[in-house]
Amino acid sequence: TVNINQNDVVPSSLLYDYRLRPVENGFDGLSVWEYASLAEKSRQSPTSADGSAEPELENDDGDGEAVRKRTGRPRLQFLEDHPQRDTHVVKARTKAHIPVLSGPHIPRPDVDADSCERFSRAMLILFKPWREVDDLLGEFDTWTDAYAAHVFPNNLQRTIRNIHIESECKDAKTEYTRARQQGTAEPLLSGAPN
């Protein structure tokens, strides 16, 4: 996306934010998936005289008046090259979000070597911490080798398995629809009409 403010055009994207994310508070070790789930970008609030961020305004006292309340979440700056470094900050979300993937589907790794290579590349991009593409491959020549060598935490292994299962289900649905259209589909339930 492009943000236009005060006669300036500033590019903005999750991938850009991710690559130039802060190194403090564990942000450096987050994968793209974790960053999308756990990080929140917001406009930088004015700072107080001692340099700490001013408390956020919240409307939770019931009378419609905004009240100041400290959230306790550190506000961190993007790295130097980020175009929104001076206007935006990153902080940990109070509640994790579930990222939604859009775009081309992730191929199944068990179809052929090319699909396995594309699957491995997608999983490394999403689930291995990185800043530059070279960080993903490391010393390996293929995405499949780099994927096989990387040790993912248990929670990310579970997410990867779920993505794989979702792909299998989508493929099975496509195959069944094709078979129904050709009149060769087996009944889904024993004794049920097709």
C-alpha cells in the first residue's frame, strides 16, 4: 500500500515492516507468520519530557470521555531504513491474531519435486525468521534441503501440518467435484445417493 500524508508518499507493507522490524523484545526472532500474528503497527504518539511514550487514550469509563491509561506494552522503532521509522512504532498485540493467507495456494510437498521445492520455499518464508532472502537458504543449494534442516518450534510445526492438511482437503474436493461432473464419483457415505 501507499500512504499519502503531508505531501509525501510513503510505501507501506507487512513484508517491509517485517524485514525492518525492531530487534528488541524478541521481535528479531519472529517469523513472518508470528510477526503478523503478534505485532501491531501504530502511529507514534507524542513523547513526554522524560522520553517515555504518553499513555494511550481509551474510551472505557462509560461516560464517553477519553481517559489516559498506560498499556504497559513497549513501543519500538523500526530499523533505520524504514520509511515510517519517525511516524510509526511497533508493539506486541494484547491478543494474538490468526493470519489469513491470500494469493496463490501453497503446493503440496508430496506431489512432485517442483511442488516440494515450492512448498519448502513458502514454509521457510512464512515460518523461519529472516531479514534477507539469503537468510532463508543459508548454506543450502535447494529450498527443500534448507527446509529439512531447519528446526521449527512445535507451535509452528503444528501450523505447517494444518496448512498441509488444508491443501490436501482442497485437492480432494477438486478431485471429487471433477469426478461428480464426469459421473464417476463414489458415494461419500455408504448407501447414500450420489
